[in-house]
Amino acid sequence: MSEFLKFAYELLSQVLYNIVQWLAAFVKLLFTGWVEYFLIFRTYFPTLNIPAKILSVLLMLVLIAIPILIIVLLVRHLIMRHKLKMDKTDNAELYREIGRLNKQVISLVDEKNRILALKVNAMGGTARIPYVGASALADDVIPTVENVTGNAPAAAGGVAVAGGNVKLDATESFAEAAATAVVNAKEKVEETQRNQVQRFPKLALVDEKYEGYVEPAYDNLISLEDFTEGYRLYAASQLHLYYTPEIVRRFVAGMASSKLLILEGISGTGKTSLPYSFSRYMNNPATIVSVQPSFRDRTELLGYFNEFSKRFNETEFLRALYEANYRPDPTLIVLDEMNLARIEYYFAEMLSVLEMPSKDEWVLDLVPTAWPGDPKRLDAGKLHVSDTTWFIGTANNDDSTFTITDKVYDRAMPIELNERADAFECELHPQCFITAEHLQVLFERAKIDHPISEEMLENLEKLDSYLSTRFKLSFGNRIIKQMYDFVPVYVACGGTELGGMDYIIARKVLKKFESMNVNFVRDEITGLIEYIEKLFGAAGMPDSVDYLRRIQNLY
């Protein structure tokens, strides 16, 4: 115990010594060190030239002012504390009295406003009423109707209003009449605001833009194969962007099978430039929306109504959706880096809307009611999502992004871009003017001209049975529908039926292996590869086989 006491004594004494040293140094700095300061000043001052002497004097004055200022502040603080202690008034009681008086003032002003509202409502707003706000704060009596209008009661049974024909019965509730007057006045103000405020300035500019819009001459004779090949030539000759025919076929077939496409792949393969150039090929430039990690709900994309300014905070996404209702040609909206935030959060409402079987149900609620100055294509505050609109998302898979869930993948068509196409030379190729309606007609015609063969459907049913038995995987109705839409259009664009089926199975069915524990089914995957090669040929489905081997080696 004695050793601890010695330790504590030595430690605390050292701490105390350092505190005293610091206080002594602080006092010497501001007060007792001036002898040394002046000695230094006298030593150097005779040797300095005139500018240096002036600067040295100014420096000394600044140093002298600092402790003087500190002393003055301390003295003022002490004097103030002394005065507060000498004051016999109970400050707490004084503050309570001030609060009570403020409440009375607010009550009087509120009563005055109700009386004025009643008067305005009774006289139709034409008579001039004296302002009594100052008297409400200064007088000892509460303002009444007689104070305001300068008239006395006409009779004991009622109140006569100067210049008007309205009488209030003594039995009528004065509070109800005043409240009704306030409500009426508020409704008039809101109606005035609705007539004067433009809630959607960006959308109003879109209305102005298309007032005299003249549609170009659309090509309604082009085939899907010419359409896809024409895009490759246009992108190469006009924009110096190069894509393989396979990528373009998948992109166009993806548009036929879903309104949401997800472009995946390594950086620099042209994920953003593909929809960018494709939209310019159709003479309707895409709107590119940069997704931020902070996106959490629909307001990030659609905006929100500001109750204070009475304006809707519009976004470029909303403008593009609205403008699509004016244009018959396809509209592409690009969600760049869409998995920087959770897609199922900020895009949830749009995913639900696009699932509606009837296009008439593709409606977004923006505001609860319609105002006279609202844009022309809004219906009672609701925006219709045009069938001519496609949403293209680009996605990278790295540490900065979220995993795209099955809920999103099932509704979307993923397109992988992992290789850059070789550059090639060609003559300048023009744009293609095509309507979304004609493009949809080409998609429907492809399903008639290139239906999936019975042999392919039989093999597909066998594969479904194999996956269901060995891996508990099966095709959902949505994937089957997308398959019937994707494969015929892929063939019409110049591809093969087996190639289209291979891509759909690899990207829509086998991708579900990523959510499974592959370690338990690693050996079974080898058997699946052999079964696929048996059904479709040794080299019939290279995408599916390569994908399975990559999954097997990765996990």
C-alpha cells in the first residue's frame, strides 16, 4: 500500500506542478512578461529603418491591446453579475408574467382576425374596415364588431352590420359563424393560388414545345433485320460506336419481351452508349438519369409537391415520362448505374405499374387533385405511362453496388456486354424514323412468322422436368412469356432459334443458381451440362454451358 501512495503522490505532484507551470506561463505571457518584451523592443528599435520602426510600434500596440481587452471583458462580466445579485426583482416571476401577457396578446389578435373575417364575409369584401391590430395590443378591452365598424347594436336580439343586409341571431353560435368565414376565406385564397400558380413549370414547357410539332415521315416498311443492321451501320458511321450483330439482336429482342432492360458487364464495353446511340438512331434522344446511392423511394425519380411554394419539384425522369405521351416513336429512359441504390426501393412503384395487364392501368399519382393550370396530359393529377417508353438500366457488379434481386431480374431482360466489338468501316448511314406502334407490329409479326418449334418446346419441357427434379428449379409463367416474345424476334433480327433459347435459359433460368448453395450441387451441375448437350447438341447451347462451368468454378 505504501508503494501505491508513493506512486500516487509522485504522479499527482507532477500533474499539479505542470498545472502551476502552465498558469505561471500564461500569466507571464499576458502580464509579467512585459519587462522582457520592452527590453527586446529597446534593443532592436534603434537599429531599424523608418518603415520597420513603424511596424514594430504597431506590433507592440497590438500586444498591449490583447491583455487590456481581456481585463475589460472580465471587469464587465463581474459588474454584470454584481448588478444581477443586487437586483431584488424575481426574474423567474418576471419571465412568467411576460409569457402570460404574450398569450393574451395572441388570443386578442386571433379574436380580432375572426371578427374581421366575419365582417368581410358578410359585406362581400367591398367595405373598408379600420385596422385594429395596434389597439388590440394597447387597449384594455377586447375588440368587438362595434369597435371595428363604429356601429352600435341595432336591437337586443341581433347585430346590425354597417352597409350590409346580414343579421346574426343572438342564438346563433358566434364561433361557428366565425369558423365558417375563415374556411370560406381560405378556400378563396386557395382558388386564387390554383388559378395563378403553375405547379409543373417543366411539364408546361413540354406542352409549349409540342404545340406546333410536326411529325416526321415514318418508315413503316422496314423489317426487323434491316432495322437492327441499320443501327449497327449508323452507330459505326455517325458515332464511331461498334457493336456485334449478336448484341444488337439481343437488345431489340429484349425490347420485345420487357419494358425494363438491364445492361450488365465490365466497365468500358458501351453499356450506356448503346441506348444513347440507339435512341439517336430513332431520332428521339434518350434521357439519362444518374442513380445516386441516396435513392430510397419514388420521389427520387418522380419528384414531390412542395406545400410551401405550391410547386412540384420535377425531375428529368418525370419530364421524359410526360414527353413520351406526345411522341409516337420509342422513348428510352436510361437509369445509369442503377444498382448503386436498391432498385426494389426507388423503382418499386414503376415495377408494379408495368406489371398491370391493361395499359390503361399504367398510371402514376402525382398530386391528389387537378388545378386549372396543370399540364394538358395530366388527368386529375395522374400521369399515364406511355406504352412507347422503355427503361434501360446499366449495372456494374463490384463492392460499391447492391445485388440485383430476383424480383427485379424476373421482370427485366438482362443483356450482358463483356466484350468490345472490333471497329469496321462503312458508308454513312441515316437515321431510322419508326413509330413504337410499328415496332410492336414487327414484334407480333415475328411471333407469327417464327414461332418456337414443337421440338424445341419438347426439349424445353424435358429440361424443366430435370431442373425441377434435381435442383428444385422451374420456369415461372413470366419467364415462359418472355421466352415466347424474345426468341421469335431474335430470329427475325437474323439469329437462330437455338441461339435465342440458349440465351434465355442462361440468363433467366440458370442464373438462379447464384442464389443457391452451389457447393452441395457441384457434382450435379456436371450432370446438368451433359444433359443439356444431350438434348440440344454438343455445341447447341454454348452460353448455358459456359455459364454453368463459370458458376461451378466460381463457387
